[in-house]
Amino acid sequence: MTETPRTRETRPAASASAPQGRPAQGKVRETRKPQVRPATEGWTQQKDAEGRPLLQFASPKRGKPPVHLADLTPAERVEKVKELGLPGFRAKQLSTHYFRHYTSDPEQMTDLPADTREQLVAGMLPPLLTEVRRLETDRGDTIKFLWRLHDGALVESVLMRYPGRITLCVSSQAGCGMNCPFCATGQAGLTRNMSTAEIIEQIVRANRLIAEGGLGGKKSDDHSMERVSNIVFMGMGEPLANFDAVWTAVERLNHDVGIGARRITVSTVGIVPGIKRLAAADLPVNLAVSLHAANDRLRNRLAPVNRQYPLADLARTLQDYRRAKSRRISLEWAMIDGVNDSRADAHELAEFARPLAAHVNLIPLNATPGYPMAPTPPEHIERFAEELRAIGVNATVRANRGTDIDAACGQLRAGASVRVAVAPRPRG
């Protein structure tokens, strides 16, 4: 059940002449009912001793996955191969097979001596992911994978074909410790961090499927390469809470797999120290921030990490990132009916986004069993986007891909057969 709606104050309207993108004084007319303050449903949100949503930054201790070639630097690969009693140059051959030919099958490695292939693969390419389930759309242009890791933990990745590119959404943690109430992964809590190689293996397995013709057909005028061209760290987990493994995976993708940094996007719910480390790193990856609310009171509930890194700190850190990388920042905004989709919400978002020259992605909420709210109706999302554009914010509405296969992160892991039907609230 939801809590009783509370009256919400109106917010100042934006003006192009307002300093630093702040709205000029004046009333924003609200024709909608007061904002709903949703409660969780069907699950209990973990809280600390003071009643605040519990955040898990440290990964629970579990058995580590076996060391894999993708965990190692080129020099470390050579040393590892030598430890196996083989010449060091075999490391480069094996890397080519794995990163460029997408194979761990010794029978396909014909340039390696037949009597040492099995030994080399067993020592350098231990199995990391076991496919549990695969779902795809009728057109075959979106495929979702459910993987089991060596210790039984489950993670997901989603492969999507667009005109001119193929994007893979990868997981960086099994579960997530950020406790956002509307997110299926957040409702599951954090199981553990993923290793660099477990992250990379998602890309290699996706490329193998594409090479085998498993991702639908592309249009005749699409001359893009038949391999993953874009990576988004928007699957399960908070990437910046597993920074070291994620950043090493970014380096492997850039140097070994051949995906440019400008085609890699790292998403975060707003881990300020992680964003600072990202700004100091040498590759100019794209940054996306899951914002969802632009006032601290609401964001404390939708993204509990905001209590630790409030909006003012986040805004300053994003300005520093923008100056350091000269890259446009994206702000992700899950559209939740009656919660963060009013005209006042749009003006608050504009006040935050304009000084950053940020791009806003509006995303219809993916309903989950544990969260009772509905997505904002499409026509209202368009009005919200138009409101943002009218006050100088670049905003687009993301077309949800694979909703018929529960392609939002955490949904397949939670059980694809569980579906939620939430009637929209009447509009005032």
C-alpha cells in the first residue's frame, strides 16, 4: 500500500536569464494531484539502526572466481604461460583467439601445438559464465542472457541491435547494494562484486553469438561491423562501487577487444568519490548518472545514496568531470507516475541539468513486484520532455527495448514469469 499523498510546494519557474541556469522567481502552475510518496510492497527494504535505507559498498566475502587471462595484463599473461611450461609468445596467440575470435575452444586454436592446447586453455581460460536462460524479442534484435557465476550467483546482460551499432548492457555486480526501491536489482541486495574477467566474458560471449548469426538480421543499408560496438555499464550493480574491476575491464575493452573509450558508458547512481576517480583516469569514457529526482527530499527516497552524496556535492563533482573529460554528461530519469513527473519536477531537473549542459534520458519505469507505482503514461512523458526542451534542456525519451522479455536489469534474475499490472492513478 502507498502512504497518504502529501501536499507538495510549487517550485519557481525557469527563465533563460536566470544566473547559472536557476529558475527565475514565480509560480509553476500544478494541475496534477499532490505527489505520491510510495512505500515498498512485497519486500522489506533493508535499513540501518537509525531507520535509513542501508547501503552496501563493500562486497560480501565469497570464494573468488578462478584467475582468467582477461584478469591479467599482457606481461602477466606471458608469465602465467611460462609458469605452465610453455613459451611466453603463446600468450599473445591465446589473447587473439579469446578477444578477437571470441573462442575458448582449443579445437579452434589451430596455430597452437595440438599437444599443449588443452593445457593452455585449462590454465588460462577457465569457464566463468554458465548460460542459464536466454530470451529474445520476436524480431531477434534484443536478447537477454541470464548467467550463473562459479559460485551460483546470477547476473544478466542484454544485447541490442540498433541501426549502425550493436550495444551490450553489462553487469558489474551480482545484485546491487544501493537499495533504490523501484529497481529489481536493488530489491535483491548485493551478492558480490564481479571480477574483471567475468565482466569481459559477457562481451566475448555476446560477440560469439553475433558471429554465429544469433542476433537477427541487419538492414541492407547498415554497413556496421557484426560485433558489439558500444558498451553500457547499466546492467546489474553499481559500477563505481566495484571501481577497480570495472576500470580494468574498460582498459581491456579498449586495448584488447578494440572498443573505443567514447563508445563505453559508465553509469552511476551518484558515487561522488568514484566519479572523481573516473575523472582522473586516462580514458574519456561517457558518464551517465541515474538522477530520478532533483531535490534532496525526494532523491533521498528514490536513490538512498543521496543521503551520503547530496545533489549539491554531486553537481560540483559532475562539473569537474565535464571540465576534465570534455564529455557530455547524461542524466537518467525513470518516469514514475505521480512521483517525479510533474511540471515542477521538470523545472527542478532543468535547474540541475542546465549548468552541466547535460543530456536528459527519460525512461518509463519498469514495473517490479516489489514497487507499487506505475510508469508515467507515454503521452505525459512526451509533455514532460517538451517542458524540458522549452526551458533549454536537451531531452529524449528512451524507447524501452525488450519489455516483453523483462529486459530491465534484475527482472529475469527475479523471475521472468512474475509480472506486475498496476492501474494508473487518475489524473487531476
